[in-house]
Amino acid sequence: MAQASGGPITVMGSVTGALAHVSVTVTDVERARAFYGGVLGLPEVDRPDFGFPGIWYDLGRGLQLHIIVNEGLSRPAAERDGFDVRYPHFAIGVESADAAAAALRTRGVRMDELLNSVTGLRQLFVKDPDGNMVELIGPGGRP
């Protein structure tokens, strides 16, 4: 594959390598705000009016999380309620997975975790009110 200064050349042109945002679909914007802003503590940023409800969060380094409301969302119960690393999810790097796990526990958040995964990092998996899975990954190893 040909390379350009920004990255590989594709049918879209040169890829910059920068991921701009991740979007997650939810059924209720206020429940999502309570989880992503309240429980996870993500900072909310301004969002243009697209004619439908949503929220944007800053994940750092130019990356954003876009919450998009779709009241008709329906997720299979197994995926909504269970934890499986093969379910769709996105990961947020944290400075200390031990500190993140402790904070989630004090907030009563249900999570699944891999203490010493093959990544060499501790992986925490949590679900938002609609069953979207979020991974928090970082150094750590204490239960």
C-alpha cells in the first residue's frame, strides 16, 4: 500500500491516523448523562443542534464520545445484561485501573474485570443504562 506523509493512501485520500470520535446510541439522554458524566466523570462539551437529542464528552487528546438518542434501540438481553469481551465496546485508558475500580465500587457500579490480562494491564468492563459496554484499561492488578 502506498504511503503519504499523513498515513496510508486510501480511496478517501491520506489517512491522518487520528480517531475523531466514538458514538454510542442510547434511549434516554438524561440516564446517559447520569452515567457518563456522573458515574464515569467525563467532561461534557458543547454539541451543535442536529435536530435530535445527544451529548458530547471530551475523552482527551482530541477524541470525543458522542451520545446519540434513538428511542427505538433494542439490544438482546444477553448482550444488555452480560459481560463478554466480544460484545461491541470501546476502551478508555486510565492512569490507574485500581483507582478506577475502587471509585466504581464506591458508586455501586456493577463491573466485570480482568486483573492480569494478556495485555499486561487491568481491564474493567461496565455497562451504561442501555447495556452499552465501556472498558476502562490501565495499569493495576489489585482486586
